Amino acid sequence: MCKIFAFVLISFMMFATVQAAETTRDSKIKVVVQVSDEDPRKWNQALGNIKNIQRDLDASHVEIELVAFGPGVAMLKADASTAARVSEAKADGVILNACQNTMAAMKLTPDDMNPVVTYVPSGAGEIVKKQHAGYTYLRP
Amino acid sequence: MCKIFAFVLISFMMFATVQAAETTRDSKIKVVVQVSDEDPRKWNQALGNIKNIQRDLDASHVEIELVAFGPGVAMLKADASTAARVSEAKADGVILNACQNTMAAMKLTPDDMNPVVTYVPSGAGEIVKKQHAGYTYLRP
Amino acid sequence: MCKIFAFVLISFMMFATVQAAETTRDSKIKVVVQVSDEDPRKWNQALGNIKNIQRDLDASHVEIELVAFGPGVAMLKADASTAARVSEAKADGVILNACQNTMAAMKLTPDDMNPVVTYVPSGAGEIVKKQHAGYTYLRP
């Protein structure tokens, strides 16, 4: 009986240890930054906040995704006042996602957008999914 | 001694398993959406975001509660420009909560409100409680 | 063998129990409130929300930190329209942090600020760190 007992015990310990490891596996802090305002000052604030987070938390320990939706999508257009800073953010490792729902409503195509931009079906949905996956949320 | 030992071990394993189950019990993604702005464009943005989340994440896998407080409470009034869309959101399974603190300050009673609305003592308190209970937070 | 076995088992149970305790150790609900808007109505809304959270959740069970950055830092200046309410919040146990990045950009020194204010290197970084440490997030 003692052998079965030991086997069950060891199996359980391995299972519990794996579970604990899952929780702490990825030590990077992940941040999802929302831009949904029309105001270009908010766009610049978002980009400034991202730079400050990278400096304050050490860029190598942090993973940042910006999600633009609603009137905020205009921030990621090729001709936006923020275009140069958006490209710079990409070079600094930031993912920049535009909402395809908004783009369809505004009749925008990828040709209108900054070439560094990537796409998500729903900006609001992306914010929810990322938080659910453990990202912290910042809305500048 | 071995029997006591086995009993303690099995009790502990059951306890640990129940704890793990608690954490993952409810697989629905829960979202609390805050409306605290005066601007009706933000009210419509909130309702549009909710529709997009329900479409993007599949309405049957997501549970959404909108909480209006401060100037945002006006969105849930019976005569609000958003009244029809608010009723439609309710029909789509969204909970729509108005802050009673704000209503008292604005001298509003349930008679002034959209009949689909429910109430919470404090809108800000509700946002905190829901996040603490695992809801993701969206402020459009 | 049984003694070694018992020793390993008891060690593991102690470890697992400590881990579980870590997670639930602090039963206080912690909230980080962001002020990054220029509009003094948002500053007053933040202070009102904090009062309501303290009343709704019971002040002794909640720990609140306000973080002001960008144009929101002006809320914590000695001559702000909100100065008296800010001092009152401090007396009610709220931590009030101003962003040093913003202060440098605005050429503000601690002499310009409300004496109850404390400082963080980056306001946006602080929001991320606190959420990562389990704080709920409120942006009024």
C-alpha cells in the first residue's frame, strides 16, 4: 500500500508545483494602453506614458501593446500628427493595434494607416482579452 | 500511524483541489464598463464597445455590467438620447446600473430613469468591487 | 523510509499553505485612482469617488492611492482649487502621489506642491506597478 501511497503523493506534488509555476512563469509585466479619445493631446500623452513606463520599469521587463479604437484610431493613420512618434514606439518594441470595426465604420483601409500598425477585429474586445490574460490596463 | 497519515494527506489534497477549482470555476469573461463622462458621444461609444465585445468574444461567454456615475448617470435617464440603445443593451443581457449617490446629488428618482435600469449604492464602489471579484475594466 | 516520507509531505504541506496564505494575506481592498486630465471637474470627481468608495466599502477595509500625472499634476499644487479637499483626503488616509517626470517637464518643485503630497518617479509606471501588485484601477 505504501508504494501506491507514495505514487499518489508524488503525482499530486508534481501537479501542484506545475500549477504554481504556471502562475509565475512569465515574469514580464504586460501593459495594454487604450487610446479611444479624439484629442491629439491624449495620443501624445499615451506615447509619453509608454516611454516613461519603459524607463521606470526597464524596457526589457515590460511588454506594451497600444490599442486604438473609436476616434482614437486616427492616431495611427499615416498622416497623423503623431506618425513619427508612433513609428518610434514600434522601434522601441511597442505593438500598435488598430480596431478593424472602427476602420470599417470610418472607411479606412491599411493604405491609410502607418505601416508599423497591426490590426485586431475589435479594439474593446482586445482590451478585455488582454486584461483577462493578465495585462495591466492604462487609459491615459 | 499510517492511517492518520493517509487521512491527513487525503484531506489536504481535497482542500487544495477545491481551492484550485474555485479559481477557475467560472469560465465566463466578466466585464465592468464605466460611464462617468458628460459627453453623449462617450455614452454611445460605451454601448458600441459593448456590442463589439459581445460579437468579438461571443455573447454567451461574456457577462457585461455597465456602471454609470457622476455626469454619466444622465445616460440612463428615461429621456436620454441613448434611451432606445440602453433598452436594447438590456435585451442583449447587459446589466445597467446607476449610482444612487449621484442620483441623490442630482435629485433624480427611479421615476426619472429608464425602467431597465438597476441601482448600486456607489458607482465608484461598484467598479472597485467588481474588479476585485475578477471583472476586467473598460472605460470607453 | 516512512519518516523521510512524512518529512517531505509535511514540508510540502507547509509550503503550499504558506503560498495560499500569501495570496489572501491582506484582506484589504487596494485601489489606485488615476488623475491625468486637465479638467478640475475630473479632480473633484476623483476626490468624490474616493469618499464614496471609503463609505461604500468601509474606510478601514480599503487602501486608496491617488496618482496624478500629466496635466492632472496641477490638482496637487499648493494653490489648486482642490487644495483643501486634497488635504482632507490625506487626513482620511489617502496617499496622494505626484509624478516627478511631469513635475520636471512643468518645472514644478515640491515647494509648489501641497505639503501632504508624496512623489513617484513615473505616474504611469506607478499605475502599472500597483495594478501588477493587485490594486484595482479607477480612472474617474
